Amino acid sequence: MPRLPFNNSTLRAYFIADQGTMPAEIGYEMNDVIFSNLPNANALESQQILLTLPSQAQQLTLFNHLTFQWNPRGHIPEFFMTPHFDFHCYMISLSERLSIDTTNPSILYAPAGNYIPANYYGPTGAMNQMGCHWIDLLSPEFVTQNSANFTKTFVYGSKGHF
């Protein structure tokens, strides 16, 4: 997959299948230079970088594409107001994702309960081209009610009924 520039380095999506048929890994590849001299909180929020997946990944997994974003000032809710990276893994096509419109009230419809992991709460709001976010209430920043404990968390997304 093509390497895309970010912060004097590059990143790309990758996929590995065992014996060519069973997914083994899917993820982001970058080197440590990417973490040096990141844009500071006075910088504008960076643009989201779209990372395409190999066709084999799209055939053997539910994933369609990935995105990467550096948030120099964080973002709401308040627990995420510290500088951090967002890594999004989408199971819908890019065109379907780009059509997500928060003015459409159906986006707030919750998926059936069997699609929502235990201890997750939501929707916690909706964002154009992303959908609704579901947060893990057992993540340290929520358990302690202290954003200083935010180091990583797994957020699920939805866009209405499945």
C-alpha cells in the first residue's frame, strides 16, 4: 500500500494473511520519526489521512479502509482534550462514510443490543462522516473521572440501525 506523508515521515495501512487465506494482522505502519516534533496545541488540527487497505484485506475481513489523525488539542468530550492520535477502522465503504450526515436523525438510532459490547455507553454524539461514538465505561479516564488517565481507549462507532 502507498506510504503517505505525515510529520516528516510516512505511514501506511498493512495487512497480513496466514497462508494467504486467514487474516493475521491489520494495522498501521509508521516509524518513530512520526512522533518527533508533533504539531503543538497552537497548530490547527491536522487533516484526517485516508489509508486504503489491500484488496485482500477487504476480501478476507470486514474492514474497508482506515484513517489516521493527530489531534494537537484533543477533542470533545472533555476526557479526550489532551493531544492524541485517532486511528479509525471502517467497515463501510468510503462513499457510505462520507455520506454520514448528523442532520439526519436516524443516525442516532442505536444498533441492536447484541452489536454493542458490554460496558459500552452511547451514542455520545455524532460527527459528520464518522457517525456516533460508543465509549467503554471501564476505560481508566471514565473509571477515575480524570482525563489525565487517558492513554488509550477503544471507541466503537455506528451510524444508526444495522
